[in-house]
Amino acid sequence: MVSPAGIRLRTAALAPWELRTLWWAAPPLAVFGLAHLLFELVGGAYAAIGLAEARLGPMPVAVEAVRAGFGWATGALVYLTVGVGVGVAAVRIVRHHVQGPAARPFHVLALVISAVGLVHLAGVDALDLPLGGIFRITMTSLEHADLFEPWRQWGIGAVVAGINVLSVIVPALIVTAAAVSALPPLDGWSEASLMRRARQVRQVVTLAAAFMVAGVLHMGAWTHWAGALAGGQGLDVLATTVTLFWGAAFTLMIASFYLPVAAVLRRLAEAEMYRQEIAADQRAGWLQARDLSFTWNQQLPQLAAMAAPLLAGPLSEAIRASVGQLGL
């Protein structure tokens, strides 16, 4: 049977392997459910303050605190969605290139990095390290603001704790995918394998940048929420500098992987051109046609990806300032 649009319609029962396509409905439903959960955590104060404003008049500090709370919820939704997606993509990269005994060293690498990160995460609170202040300051402000019921505060803390765990596991998967990207191909280096590897390296850089930008945006929203809850400017200034610091750190992390790998791929590409006896005046075009050119003007997308975590903090700060000036 053919539909009016000319598409051949299925009328027979789906085979078991075809039923697996139903799982494609899971990601958007999961995001929708997560959005409802986050709105429930911060939306209760919105209703209470809205009714109080309607009856008693303006409550500027409380309104600003709830607005900042929705900013955090947005950042958390983006972070969790991007984090899970990046983690799955990193796992697929590893599985696409190594399986069985060949995959064991990479599995060990991911487990070791995750274990060390989780131990450090636990030690941050136990030893009262400065990094723990990023979590404690906003939670303490929430407790003293008396805008959210205890169960909502617990829920917000649980979401951030889950984000902290994800901030350990996903980078471990990204680093593992990056290590796989440096593995020489079984069929040796050739024009085709160089093109595949260059695409894969760019994919790893894009995944890392997306996750780290989401992390910077969430960190900025979370730390600025403390300033809104306290009603002062001091915490906002500190939040901006903390976010800028970690944005710079994330940018340098990506650059420390990509730039050396790009240099190696460039050297291998030059060897391949020599093997194919490509004329000197044709080499730039040969590299560009195969996405193997590593000149700065051909690397703008990768340079932008590397700089994105550093720029995410100031950009989000500018957006917050613009929203405040517009009264939104």
C-alpha cells in the first residue's frame, strides 16, 4: 500500500528487530521527564512568590532568586542532556574501534580515571577542600533564603550531586575516546585512514567542547544563584571569576589533546603526499580537499571549539546582564 505522499506503507506485523526502533522515543521522553522534575524543584517558589506579589506588592530579592533558580534548572537540563549524549557517543567511538582483548586497556583507563575522580569528589567534602565551596555556598544560601521547602532543597542537592558524578564519568569516557583516536589503524596509514582519523579527532574535540561548555554554563548558573539568593554583588563577582578559571582550564585541556594530534596527522599527511608524489604546488589543495589541512584558516571550527569553554562564561554573563537590563 502506498500513502498519498508516495511512501510505501507497512501493513504486516513488525519483526522483533524492527520493534527496537520504538526506543528512539526514549531520549525525547527522558528529556521531557527531566524538565518536569527540574521545574517541580524550582517552580514551587515561583507560584508562592507570584501569589505573594499579587497580594502584598513587589518582592525584588525573592523574585531575582527564583529567576536565578530557573536559570540553574535550565543549565542543569542542558548539562544532563548533553552529558548523557556525549557519554554515549564516546562509548560508541571506543566500541567502533576496539573490542575484546584490544579494548581492555581502554576500559581500564576509563575505570581508573573514573575511580580517581570519584574518590577525589568524595574527598572534596570530607576534607573541606575549596572546590567543595562551589556546591556548599549555593546550598547554604538556599537553606537560609527560606524560599524552598526542605524536600525541594534535598532534590536540588541530589540533582547537583548527580551532575558532579557525571562530571567525572563523562570526561573519563572522552579521554578514553581520545586515546583510541591515537591508535594506528590496522591497515596502516593511508589517504583513506588519515581522512577517517582526522574526522574522528574533530568529533572527539566537538564532543569535549559541547560537554565542557554545558559544564561552564551550569557552573555559572549555579554559582550566580547564590548571589541572587543572598541579594548581594560580592558572590556574583566571585562566581564570574571561578567560572572563567574553569573555562580556561577546559579550553587548555582540549588544546592539549588536539594540537599534538593535529601535528602528528599533518606529518603523516605530508608523508602520504610524498609517497603519492604530489607536486609541491598542489599539496595545499590536496590537503584541503581531504580535510587534512591544518592551517589556521582551515581550522576555524576546531579553534572555535577549543575556545568555546573559555568564552562560555563571559557570554553567559553578558546574557544575564542583558536580561536584567531588559527586565526579563
